[in-house]
Amino acid sequence: MTVNAVTHLNFRGDARAALTFYQSVFGGDVAVVTHKDVGNVQEPSEADQVSWGQVAADNGFRVMAYDVPSHLPWDQGENAFFLSVRGDTAEEITAYWKKLSEGATVLQPLEPAQWAPLYGMLKDRFGVTWVLDVVSEYNAS
């Protein structure tokens, strides 16, 4: 039996834009089901917002997203979670970094670190904190 954990991001009206952006970074397909599609429209102006959405790419990248309706509480939070993307090569991670960093705040520049050939952290234009690094063998000595 296989179990996959997928990060599920909650937004207030930005889920579709975030999914489209992440698809432009990592590739794959975007799937979106709106509040209207599932018959759960409490506020007419929110009918076309995302009730469930996902980006799924052949490279294994997966992320889901949702627009929390205005009648429910929502707080973006402060350091509530990070999304970690680990790649096999510097070229792969650098390409993701360049795309994710558009409109982002760099918290730690993408550069060599004691534990990885490349490591960086940024907060993207949607307020999501990403940690990117190149996988390397851990050596505790």
C-alpha cells in the first residue's frame, strides 16, 4: 500500500492564481472545481472561487488549494508551514528558484549550505514560504 501526503494550501480568493503560478513553475496540469461546481455558493461573488484545486506534474510535484469562503474564519498565519522542494541537481532547483522568486521576498538566498550543495528560502507573492535544496547524502561527522 502507498500513501502520498500532499500539501493543501488555503487562500482567500487567490487559490486559482496561485495554482496557475505553481503550474508555470513546476509544470503539470491544473484542475479546479469551483464553489458553484459543487453547489456550495453562500456568497454569489465567491461562486467561481476554488472549492478544490490541484497541480499535478509528472515530475512528482503535487499541491492542492482552496479558497476559504468569507463566512468561515481564515488567517494566513505567520510561519504556519513551509513547502519544501528537494531536487537531484542544481540546475533543476535553480530553474524552480528563478520562477518562484518572481515577486517574492528572498529570506535566504539560493547558495551552497553546510548540508546541501544549494539551499534557499523565499516567501512567494502569495505569502507561501518555500524551502528549496539539492538533495545530498547526510554526513553527521
